[in-house]
Amino acid sequence: SIKIISLTWILTPLVSGSIAAGLYSLIKRWVLDQPHPIQQFIEWIPWLSTALFGVFGVIVLPALSTPIHVWLAQRFSLFVPTHDLAIAGGGLAAIGFTLSSWRRLSYQPLIGTERQQIEQHMGRFQVLSACFVAFAHGSNDVSNAVAPLAAITYIHTTGLMPTVGFEVPLWVLVLGGAGIVGGLAVWGKRVIMTVGEGIIPLQPSSGFCAELAAATTILLASRLGLPVSTTHALVGGVIGIGLVQGLKSIRLDVLRNISLAWMITIPIAVGLSAGVFTIARLF
């Protein structure tokens, strides 16, 4: 309903910001602010890997594990719950990434201060968290965008009103994916600069926390069937990081402009939609 959707728009940045602030507080307290942060970082690599792949495994992989579950049951008579397969997959990925990270720190020493070395290495984690956000974005925002087109296509094809669980044509999904890639290529740079540098100065460690928090929030909403905004979640995560760093680190003028844009987007969209529909009815 409209009430639930409106509530999710408010809760999304709050939940994402809380997760990001909590995770970054732990990393800052037990790694970045320690006298010997490299040694602490080595000890924290398994926990960071588990947080990254564990969340992905618990939220996403159960749906992907169903075909494997069926195949194991039919081929070897092994009845393994799909959630166990998902957790096992996430666990193996976390172990592999942990060993790879330890090996890189041991055999490929980085240059700079210990803090700079940690930020360089956290870049690997942030690449994965960025992919995590991209996956989450496709699971929710793109779905929101193509939902009206999918409904119109269903009505045009069958002459019936769409019901819950109706099949979405593949070409609609491909069109949505192409649209998001095209939009990123044309206008994406400006939004990236605003979120990545405009609100607070982000480093790989803080960016990782913000992205992981945003992706977790979005994927949970997707599993519940709630339409939310990746931008809301990511901005909330960045603000959560800023609150941990100190209120002075947040550029309030940029945050004010973003909030204003959020508020005027809905009435503008409503007005344009009503206007276009009114004109279309005349023909």
C-alpha cells in the first residue's frame, strides 16, 4: 500500500545509515585508530570477508541454490536445504577471499603509511561491495522502473489485468538493463561525484561500509517485495559514516540540496504523469 511504501522511503536511509555507522565504528575503533593498524587489519580480514559474503549468501543465494538443491536430490539422493547450500557458498567465498588477502599482504607489500596501506587494500573489498550495490540496484530500482511496462505488456498480450506473480517477458528485463547502463554512461558521473565526494570525503574503508550497508538494506527490501531507492540507501549510509567521523565532516549544503531534490521529485512526477495521461485520453 501507499502507506507502507511511504514508510520504507523514510526507513531506508535510517536503516542503511545505522548499519554503516555501526560497521564503520567497529573498523575505526579496532583497526584504523590502533597503534599498529596493519596487524589489526590482518586479524579483521576474516570478519570483513564473512560480513560481505555471508550477507550475500543468506539473502541472495537461497533463490540461486534451488536448482542445485534439485540436482543433488535427483542425481545423488542428497537432500540438502537450500539455505545450507547458500551459507556454504558464502562461507567458501569468504575463506577464499581471506586467504587471498592474507597472501597479498604477505607477498606484495604496499607503499605508504600503515593507514594508507590499509586503505589501498580495502579497495579490494570496496570493489566487491560496489558490485553488491549494483546487484541490489538491479533487484529493486530497475524492477520499479520496468514494472509499469511489464503490466502494460501483459494487458496488451492477454487482455486481462495482471495478477501477483505474472510472468515478465525477457525483453522487458533486457530493456531495463540497457536503460540503466545508458543512463550511467550519460549522467552517472555527476551523481557519482555527488554521492562519492560531495557529502563527505570517503576513503575505501568508509566507502566499503556505506556500500555494504546500502546493499544489505536494498536486498532485504527486495526479498520483502518493497520498492525502495538505492540512492536513499546509499546516501543514508554515507551520512551514517559522516556522523561517526564527526558532524563537521558532512557538507550540509549538499545534503540540503539532495533532500530538496527528494521532496520535489514526487510532485513533479505526479504532475507530468497526470498531464501525459490526460493528453493521451484525448486521443
